[in-house]
Amino acid sequence: MISGAPASGKGTQCELIVKKFGLVHISTGDLLRAEVSAETEIGNKAKEFMNAGRLVPDEIVTAMVTARLSLQDAKEKGWLLDGYPRSSAQAESLEKLNVRPDIYVVLDVPDEILINRCVGRRLDPETGKIYHVKNFPPETEEIKARLVTRPDDTEGKVKARLDIYKKNADAILSTYSNIMVKIDGNQSKEVVFKEIDSLLSQVQRDEVKLLKSENSVPESGSHSSRAPVSQDKWRGIPTRLNNIPHSREIRNYFYDDVLQATQRSVNDGRTRLRVDINIPELNPEMDVYRIGTLMELIRIIALSFADDGKRVKVCVQGSMGEGALSGMPLQLAGTRKILEFMDWGDYGAKGTFIKIGSIGEQEVSEEDDVFILVAPQNAVGNCIIDDLKAMTVAAGSRPVILINPRLKDLPGSSGVMQTMGRDKRLEYAASFESCYFFRLLYFAGTQYPIMGALRMSYPYRYELYKRVDQPSGTEKYVILSTFSEKPSIDDVNDAFMGKPRNGAKKTSGFWGFLSSVF
């Protein structure tokens, strides 16, 4: 599904998408004209409203669209829904009929650019060709002399159309926010299509993986715990995340979200992975940190791999240093004991499929299939990276998953940052691929209120959300933008302020609120 304001370049991108992917292009405007021209029952009903100068009712438009989607070519080739649905009622109708796109592409162009594109357009009445006084001038003076401005391309009418478009887009946002991807449309058509091509190609690959996964599952269902490839079941960020302790429902939501991303990564052959999840209960910088929540997450991930017949080693770093400098980070104190005494299920997984160990080369044995490392981190005067590196080398091609690692350099025991080998340590820490990332966003120096959230679940893009208070007293998270890589502070600030992405800028002012969390 694709959406874009007037003059956003949507028509051009639709042509390129159809040419590359062979999808059936479905535009409600084209459908209406075709139905009216063919004098079908739906077309005759629509014509009555159009002749009376009234909008065609939702039920007629939806009936038209669903009838077109039911044809064999759309079923075989797939479809590109252009500029529909335009209301919450239309979106709900499609949902009830189980018609849902794999991805919702929105072309994002600043209003002033759109207005300039429209107001500068000129029509050649003889050929029907569209020119622009600045961007695409006519080839000859003869053509220039006969160009006319279309009635709809005045500044006032363009602004009115933009207002209507925004209302329509807002109306369907809640239905499709979890599959929406915003693309900067203020670029050349080739650059815009390159981004769209990348997205749709990823969707195709995911569909192929999903089909292979479904075909490989035995009838006995022994691999039923395997996560699906798509995000169809994901329905947005839960609310009331500042209420501590979190409800069981919220914890289960995040456990499942992390589990699916981790499984997808391992199933794709990724071997050096990290999970970063900083909800209040799992953020050691807050005064509500709950080690039990982290242990529950570890147990669920470990048991999921054990259910698939894999042998899992859950590792907690031991005491580092010697003499007065010995010890471990406070966050991990007592963690191994908690893991030892936890309930690991009724079939005796711990000791057979799951074993508890520490971090280091000596912990790697031939029978281990997966290693899960609990919050590995440096401490003042001590660095865990050497032990961690030796362990990953010994693990070879077997997956090593870091859960909430904190591998930035800390000062030495003398209070001075150790510089010898620092570049190599940081390079190694960065070699782990993020398979899941979730962080709540606040103003600098505060933990309330929540301003938004940044989420990434492998293999999908980083999604930036803004928290919005509702008139009813509730709240919701509205997607602002997506990124192929982890966004910079400036990227996030610009998205909150509604600015287009146009290069690096210095973070400053009231919105420089994220510098402490990245």
C-alpha cells in the first residue's frame, strides 16, 4: 500500500514498482472511472453520487476495491493499493475482510516543496504532457507559449488538498502504524525508488523464508515454538510503561518481542548478536531496576532454544580483578544464584539442555550449541572484553547472544581512562549485530514523561515513535519515521520536530534531549 500527498511523486513510484515487481496497480480513481464507463451495478451507483457532486460512500468504494482484489491476476501477482483506504471506516472494512498489505509506504515531503511542485506545474493542452517552470521546463518556446496552469494547481487549492490528505492519512494511521515505513520523498525519483526497492525486496525474501519455514515444520508440530518471519502479529507499543512494577501482560509482550527477533536472527545464520532492551524495569540507571525481569527474559529465550533441541549455556561473568580490586558490577551481584534456583520447567531442562556457566574460553564445550550472556559489562578497573573475545573465538560459528551488554570503556582504578588497546576493544564490542533494540525516550536529565520510543526487531528497520496523550486520558504511540540504521541524535530530533532529513546538524536547543541516551 502506498500513500503520498499531491505532487509527492507517488504516481512515478507506482509505475516503477509495477515495472520492477509486476504487481497489479489498483487505484480507486481508475476503478471508479472503469466501473462507470462499463455501466456495472457498482459503477451506476457511484455515478449517481458523482453526478450529484457528492462523495462516493465508503461501502461502494470498498466493494469496488475488494472485487478487484479477488480477481486472479491480483491473487497471483500481488497488488499495489494506491491512495486507499482514505478513512478509518474503509481501513476497518478491509481488516474485517482480512485484506492487509505486507507494508505501507508513505512518501514524506515537506509542504513547501509540495506547494512549489504544484504551483509550478504547467500542462501542454495538445499533448497532455506535464512540465514545471523550474524543475522541468518545456523544450521549445513554441511549447512554452501554449502551456496552461491546471485549475487545481493554485496555491489555495493545493493547500486545501494537502489538508484533506493529512486528515485521511491520520485516520488510517492507527490501523497500519506497525507496518508503515516513511520514505523521504524530497529526493530524486531514483533515490526514492532505491529505498522502496530495498523494502519490497526484503518483504519478498521474508515471504520466501516463511513459506520454507511452514513447509519444513513436521505434522507433529515439534517446532511450533519457532517465531514467524513477518510482523503481522505485532500491534504496537504497549502503554503505561512508567507504571512500576510492569504488569505481567507488559512483561510477556516484551519477552515475546525479543524472543521472535532473536529466533529470526539465529535461523538466518547470524552468530554474534546483541539485545538491548531498556524498559524501566530493565534500565539499571533507574531506581526501579528489577533483576527478576531480566532473569525471566533469559529463561524464556533459553527454553525456546532448548525446545528446538539445542544445548544452551547461560553465562554470567564472575568476579574480576584481584585483592582490593576484585568484585563484579552491582547489577550482576547474586545473578548466578538466582539462575540456579529458578524454575526451568517440568522436564528437567537445566542440567541437560540448559547449563549455567561464566564468561570465558574455559566455558565453551563441544556439546554447547548456543551461548546466552547475561548483561556482560566492564567495571571500574576491570575489562570483560578480553574474556568475552576469547569465548567468542572458542565458540566459532555457534551463536553468542549478549543480553543488555554494557561494553563501553570505564575509568581504570586510578580514575583515568585506559587508552592502551581502546580502539581494538571498542571495535570488538561493535562487531555484535543488533537483533533487538528498544529504548524509551525522555527529555535530557529526566525519566518522565516518556516522549517516545525507538524500536528495532530483526530483520526490520528502526522505528521511531512519539507518545501522544489522548483526550480520553489514555495514550498511544504514533510512528514518526523509520531508519535502515540506528538513527543519530539529530535524526531523532529532526523527526520529532517534523524536519526533513537533510544532512548532519548540530544538536541544540530545547530538542537536544536525546544526547544522553545514545
